[in-house]
Amino acid sequence: MAELNTGDGGGGKGGKVRSKKQNSKVDLTAMVDLAFLLITFFMLTTTLSKPQSMDLSLPDKNPEKPEKPIKVDENRTMTVMLGADNKMVYYMGLLATPIAGPKEIAYGKDGIRKELLLRKKTVLQYTGDKAKGIIVIIKPTKKSNYRNLVDILDEMAISGVTTYAIVPEFTPEETKLIDKTPAVETPQ
């Protein structure tokens, strides 16, 4: 058992005899047990902070049933290619007959966000249906960095684009386009 001594209660050397006082004892065992019970309780019931991650859901691939390519309206499709050194090139429609672009553009509100909002508005006028909005195809190269991909996904959320896909496949024309375009400095 634990004890708490509050003094010796004995007389001193001065020659005077004092009456002896009783030592008071406090049993701390119950308090220590309670403290450990409370610590254990709060450790088990408290939720720890969850790591922040981005939800990314990909479709399951069934090797037995090959998928047919989905035909989408090229007037609704915008392709954004991410290259090395913060380079980003976009075009609207098909690369052979583009509606807009191909053009190099910067990240941020004066760059890709402004273009996304403009193209989103023109696609809405074209379709007349909010359910059939713009479709953005994001194509990161092997030389692009992870931050650029996260930045473009943030731009999708900010501009309200609900239909987008990450496709790491390039045609030879797209590879030539992303490799030959000079890089643009990105403001930090």
C-alpha cells in the first residue's frame, strides 16, 4: 500500500519536550487505480486523427470480360496533359480536330480554373442539360510529379467538374505535343 507521511511529529534538540503527534496516513492505492482506469478508458474510446487522403475510386477490372471503349461527345470532352517541370497542355475535343487548343496553360485561378469554368459554361449551353456537363480527361506523364496531379484534382473540385478521369495512356501525337511545348513557370 502507498502511504503519505506528513511529518515526523517528534521533538527537537531544544530540550523542550513536545507531545508526539500521530502520523496521518493516506492510502493512495485507490486513486492510482482510478487514474489508470481513466487513462485506459480514454485511450480506448478516443478516436485518433485520421490521415487526410483523397478518395479515388477506380472500377474493377474483369479479365474475363473485356471492356468496350465508351464513345463520348467530343464537344463535351476536355483533355488535360501533365508534363515535366509543371507543364500542362489542354485541348477541347479531339486532337486531330480540336475545338480549342492545344494550348499550354498555367495552374491556378487565372490559368486552368478560368478555362475550366469557361468550357463548363459553353458545354452547358451546348447540351442544355446539367447532367451532361463537361468531361475532363487528365493524362499525367511519367515525368509529371504527384503535386501536379493533386493540383489538377483540386481544380476539378473547385470548379465543380463532376465527371473526370485519370488516363495514363498517350497517343503518339499527344506525346509529341507534351514533349515539344516549353514549360510555364507556376506561381507558388
